[in-house]
Amino acid sequence: MNRKRVAIQGTRASFHEEAAYKYFGEDIEIVECVTFKQTCEAVKKNEANYAVMAIENSIAGSLLPNYNLLQEYNFPIVGEVYLHIQLHLLALPGVKFEDVKYVHSHPIAIRQCNDFFEDFPHLQVLEKNDTAACAKNIRENLLTDTVAIANLTAAKMYDLEVLERRIETNKKNFTRFLILSKDGVESPEINKASICFQVGNTIGSLAKVLNIFVENNINLTKIQSMPIIGKPNDYNFYVDLEWEKENDYDHSMRKLLKTVVNLAVLGEYQKNPMK
């Protein structure tokens, strides 16, 4: 039986690889991609069966460009996974903190550590494509004045030492990843959905929508607005819903169809607890 091919943004030892293993298990083939758009292209071209896409972090917030990719590629969300993010400063063995001039990492990882770097204004913090790739670059180019923000898996893989541990601002730091598939795969239990819709630019239009969910015992775990390109003052609302009784969800969706514009179900799947 062929192994599942899973596209990730980043390289081996990245958080996306860790999330892929947590969701699918170890028996998968990782397809490395430089950008999130490339992960979607890999699925589109059948180079991967699934894409793993970070969508929000408990410190840095939502990854807004990825909502646009959900719209652009329209791949069903078939699952989600939460990953406890622990960030460390990694350097070549023997490098001392006072020798460091540059810090390299992914911009989202950097945002999760802003408080730490306020105490070291002399460090130049530079944004790169991937946490693990920054660690790999230090090893391959023997950079003695540079550290990477990455995980312990990257430290082990590239034989780097940890100069500072757990530099993230909040230790209860989680990233939520979506699992995308071109064909869609039915979850064993469906109790969560991600939807998108528009409402009229009138007083109370969004409140009417929210009341539908209240009346049908639907729990909103996230609501995100995004401007519609080319339509000033018009917004897409991305909403994550959870329910206990499927009939409540079905009834709310029927009422929603009569209330909103351009309703799209981005995915129906099994919720994954944050742990």
C-alpha cells in the first residue's frame, strides 16, 4: 500500500512536519515546500494527497494570507491538529550568547518571541521562510554569529546546541493546523465545520447570523473577517462551528442559507482537542 504523501511548508524538522506526524502517524511521505501556496499546488498537481497548513497561533494570531489560499484553491478541510509550540535559540556548539549578532526564523515564530528580544535590542532579527531551514543553514555554513529560533527536533537533526530554552512569550503556546485534501475524506465523526459567508452592510446583519447559532446550540470557536479584494467595505466571515447534535448543525445551516450571501462550507470534520 502506498504511503500518504503530505505537503508541508518548510523542511524536515519543522513544526509543520511535526504536525503532520502527530495527525497521520509516522508512516507518511513528507513533501517539502517553500511556501504555503506551493503546498496547495502540490495537492492540485497530485504530487501530494494532503497539505498541512497553519492557520492560527495562540500568541501571533491568525495567518491571514492562508485564508485567501483556502478560497483560491477550495480544497476541503478534512481535519485539524493542535501542536504545543516550544521555541529555543539554537547555535553551533561552542558559540556563546555574547557572540551572537543575528537571529533567523520564520516571521510567525519571531512574533511569538517578541518579549524575549526586547531585552536584547542589539540583535538583528531577520525573517526567513522556515524555522528548521534556519537551523540547517547555520550548520551547513558554520555560522558562528547567528542563531535560529526552532524546535528541539531541528537541534538534534542539525547537531546544534540550545543557547536559550523556551523563549516564547507564553508557555501555553499552540498552533492550529488544518489538513486539506483535494478529494476530501470523510471523518469517522463529524462535529466541527469551517464555513465562510458574507452579510449585508446593514445594522444588525451579523447579529442575526450569530443568533441563529445561539438558537441551535452551536458553539462558535472562531470568527475571522477578511476584506474582499476589489469590494471596499465588503467582508468574508470565516467561522468555525462545533456541535453535539448533528440535527442542530443541519437546522442552523438551513436557516443560514436564507440569511447570508455566498455561503460556503470549507470543511466538515472531527474536532481535535488542544493538548
